[in-house]
Amino acid sequence: MTTECPFESNVIDAVTAGSWTESLRAHVASCADCAAAAEVAPWLTRFAGMDERTHVLPDPAVLWLKAKVLQTSAAVERASLPITRLQIAAYLIIAAGWAAVLTWKSAALQAWINHFSPGHLILGATGAETTSLSLSVLVAIIALASASVGVAMHTILAEE
Ligand SMILES: [Zn+2]
């Protein structure tokens, strides 16, 4: 211990900081003490940092619990994904159905709505036959309305 090489601390600094000089390299090649120090220094610095890290690391129980919670929420997300996609598909189909009915039968619907206007009610049955909505359109509207309510209810229930 008393015969410690004066360059040893320089060698350790060079290893940890990577700041080697030509003279230091030449010295390590000829000095057994510094060669050993250079070999051990990286491991020593890693070992010195280890204690610091154990204090930073959270409690294993907390880590395990966090992993479990994340696993569960991921599983729930994965399980609910097909339902969400199905719901989106259902909404698109219903929206397309409404759009189709409203564009193709807009004239008939307009006449049908006008049928309930006060003017028509006063006029009575005059021309009522020509403005009556066809049964197929009425059925389509009822089916779309019930499908809309069904999907909406499913969404509300699924969110709970
Ligand atoms: Zn030395």
C-alpha cells in the first residue's frame, strides 16, 4: 500500500473519463499496479454507481402491482377493441342507411311531413292519398330508428 504508484489515480481517471494520453498508456504497459488499476477501474465505477441506483429503484411490490394493473388494462383494451370496431361499423351502416333514405325518399318524406302541417289538417283528406309514404320506406325508417337506438343503448351500456 505504501508503494502506490503516483500515476494510479491518473490511470483510473483516464479509464472512467476515457481521457488517455500517450505517456499514460506507455506507463500502464510498464507498471503492473496501473495495469491492474486500469483493468479494475470500469468494474469499480459500475460498482460505485450500483448503490446509487438501488435507492432510485422503486419498491418491487409497487413495480409488480403496476405491471399487474397495466396487464389487466391492456387485456381489457384488447377485449373491448373488437366491440368498438363493431360499434363503429354499426354506426357507419346506420348513418349510410339514414343518408340513403333521406336522399332517395326526400321528396316523399317532405310530402309526408307536410301532411301533418296545420294547413293540410285543415284541408282534410284532399290529396292525402298521393302524399302517403310507401310502406317499404316507412319500414326502413322504423328499422333504422330502432337500430340507431339499439347501437346507442349498447354503447351506453358498454361504457358502464
Ligand atoms: Zn503506475
